[in-house]
Amino acid sequence: MFGLPASIMIYAGYCQQSWATALPGCAALLALALWLGAFKIGAGDDTVSFRSLMDGNQKIAYSDIEQVFVTVDILRGGPGRRAPIRLCVSAKQPIRPPIMINIKVFSADGLRNLMMTLIERAPEAKFDDLSRDMAEGRMPPIFRNRRKSRGQ
């Protein structure tokens, strides 16, 4: 993901003696790496937690989970843009909005492990077909198409 842009910037900076041209690209790559590093999912003994750059840390106890489902937003836009594909974890007592997990930034194995943990530790929760498929290693269609288009 970072190899080609980094190579171009190194070429521009070192071979062409134009570091001023390479610096904005380096800054953009660094910002992208920091943004991706801000996402984290944790499955503890009693709670599942999600951290993102914009929403901060959110967590919910397994016993409080009412429903887990995948949403796919084909149309995006406007000031409240959201990730096009996300996992929603809603609480039994709707005292707060559901946790919305941007799943496209995580590996398929990590998502499979998360879903297996949620199904095991929150047996009373309702799971939609797409989330159950994720537990079996079958990612939602848009996720698969994205991976295929990258040659994986």
C-alpha cells in the first residue's frame, strides 16, 4: 500500500534533488499511517471496545449487546459521511447510540475472530446473516470486491 508512493517520493527527493516535492507526499503517507493506526478493536473478558480517530474509545459489555448487524451504505455524501461498510453493535438499553465499527480497515481474520468472540460471549444477542457469515470467514460482498480489485 505504501511501497509505490514511497518509492516515487524517494526517487523525487534523492535522484531529482527535489525534497520540496517529496515532503508533501511523505506527510500525506505519514498522516494515512497514523489514521489507520488509530483504529483498534479489543475483545476483553467482559466488554468489546472500539477506538477510532474521530469517535475515540467506545465499549459495551457483552451482556448489554442486543443486536449485531452489518450495514452497507452505497451512497455517501453530505456532512455526516460514514464508512460505506460497518458493523453496528447496539445495546439492550438504548441510552446511547450503537457502536459503529468501520470494518474495511481491519483484516478478514481479525473480523472473523471478533465475530466468533461476539457470538460466543453474547449468546442472547441477535446477529444478522452478514455478521454470522463473517464469523465463518465470509466477508460482506463489498469487502470481497475491494480485495479482488487489489489483486488479492
